[in-house]
Amino acid sequence: MELSPIESRVIGVEIQNLDLAKPLDRETVAAINDALNRYLVLVIRGQRLCDPDLLAFSRHLGELDPPGPNPYGEPFLKDFPEINVISNVVEQGRPIGNLGAGEAAWHADMTYIDVPPKAAVLYALEIPVDGAGDTYFASMFAAYDALPPDLKLEIDGKVTVHDASRNSAGMLRRGYTEVTDVRETRGALHPLVRTDPRSGRKALFLGRRHNSYVTGMPVEDSENLLDRLWTHATQSGFTMRHRWRAGDVLIWNNPAVLHRRDPFDANSRRIMHRTQIKGVERIA
Ligand code: SIN
């Protein structure tokens, strides 16, 4: 496999000459993991994967983490419950996947649990003909590095609650009710600043903005601080944009990035299959 740069200078790399449908040797898996730690997002184009191929490849990266509860209460692929389907397509009156065609707001995956997934693998099967529905990633290392020193001091040691009630398309998950006071948000508690256990480098750890709350602060102060951090962290200088083609595989280092997706024409078809790799340590 070979690495080649993409447009962004702070995040992302393209991997070429790699066929994910073939068995991978230990050196190649180590090189993929190294690239994921270094560049945070890997772009691998031109793949042809059936679901068992996607699962076999994903298992090279670690134990799989099944998708969180979806709004419909059962796996989208009954034979492959570890795969999440991201799609706007509706068949026989029933959505075949999550998130619809709207914008998916900036978020990291499943940070509402104590040990969020360490990576996600997203494989594009069908993409709208106009290519819309781009996905963006922001490096939380770059965002932390660029914080003003007084803000770094202010957030040091602070903890936030990461809301579990809604998915990134804003849909209420089964078993949850509307949060009316952020001090009552249900979800995991994590430090606002994370230290990468391998490199010792610090990163912001924001999860998702909706219903987030900095514990122990007056609500208004928490809202102001979070607004300031989110505006800073999602600036274009820390981001990359991916324009999808069918056959693309994207892998991201989940705790180290935020991602979001553009809306696209609801009458077009966009189908992606996605796996997640279990995290191995708490965020600290
Ligand atoms: C996601 O948030 O995992 C979905 C990204 C996408 O649909 O491009």
C-alpha cells in the first residue's frame, strides 16, 4: 500500500494499492493502524466489498462494536447485525438505513457511552449521481493546539455529559424523552480535554453539541463555553472534505475527530454500510 496526500494539510490521507477484499498480512494491518493514528482519516477508493468482506476487514482493526440503538428498534441487516446501514432509501414503506437525507450535524460516534468506539469504517455502495452528501472531518488535535492559552487553562480538568437521546440526524432514540434541562442530560461523562494514550498529545473531546453540559457550571456559562469551543473546533482550517464515489472506504479515528455530512436530494439514492471498532480505554 502507498500513502498519498489529500487537500487538507492537517487531517486525512489517501491509501492506494490496497484491496480490502483480500486477506491482509500483519505488516499491512500495522501500517493501516499507524496511518490512522497519524492522519486520523484514511480514504481508500475503488473497493468492491460484500458484507462478509467488510466484516473481515474491520475485524483486522479490533473487536467490532455493534451499532447503537437505531430509531426503528432492530438491526437493518438481520444477517449482519454488526453492520449499520446509513441510507435515505425507503423500501416498502420502511427505511433501509439510518440518518435519511438531511444534514448530519458535527459529532463523534457513540461518545454517550463510557468507552466510545476507537474507529469507524464506512463503505459507499451507492452515491447520488450529483455526488452530493459530502462528509467532513475535523482534527481535534489541531483544534486543541490552536486554542488560546487562557481557554486551554479554563477547560483543563472540566468534564461534560455527552447526550445519548438523539442520533446525529436529530432523531430521538427509542426509550429517550426530550431533554428540557441540560443538567439532566442522560449519557456518559468525559473530560473536555483528552490525552492520546499513544502519543501523549492533547485533543478536544466534544462529542456532540446538542444537550451537552459542562458539569458543575451554571447552565448559561456552560452554554457559552461550549459554543465558543464548538465554533473554534469546526473551523475550516482543521477540517477535510470527502466527495464520495461508489467503492470508497473511509476509516476514521473516532475519539480524535468530529465529522458531519451535507444534506442531499431525498429523491436520490445513497447507501453505505458501516462498522465500528470497540474502544479499549476510557477517555482520559
Ligand atoms: C455518519 O455520521 O456516520 C454518516 C456519515 C455519512 O453519511 O457520510
